[in-house]
Amino acid sequence: MRNYEVMYIINPNLDDANRVALIEEMHSIITNAGGSIVKVDEWGLRELAYEINDLRRAYYVVVDFAVGVEGLNEFDRLMRINSNIVRYTIINKEEIK
């Protein structure tokens, strides 16, 4: 298992219950693959640096986690196809040391 950090931006039009469910669903992908969530930091609703899909604000979440390659690939695939995830980026924390 390797250590990663993901920052993802959620569509601000989701209500609180659906946003919490989406965050739990994304994190369960990692834990179901045998990984672990180390730290979750919800930055909340913030202005975007530039407009994306007619959105000027979005809900930011930063997560530190550890998972194997197969789990990471599945997490990446499901983040990519989820229409409520506006943007995301995954960083391998071991490569930046």
C-alpha cells in the first residue's frame, strides 16, 4: 500500500445529505479495497479560481489515504465518471518526499 492525497471538488448544488452520502461513498471505495482513510479535511464551499461548467463556487474536500494499486485505479475510475465530482487530483505522497 502507498500513501496518497486527493483533493476533489463537489457540485455545490447538492444538498447536505446528498453531499455527505457522496463523500462517504467515495471513501468507502478506498476502505472496501483494503485501504484506510488517514485524514479528511473538508474545506467547505469556496470560490473557484475560474468558472467550471457554469459554476463559480464548489465544495472542497482533501483526503489522505493509503491503498493498493487496484484500489487506487478503481477510486480513480469512479471519481472520473461521477457527475457530482467537478474536478479532482490524486498525488502520490511518497514521490514528493
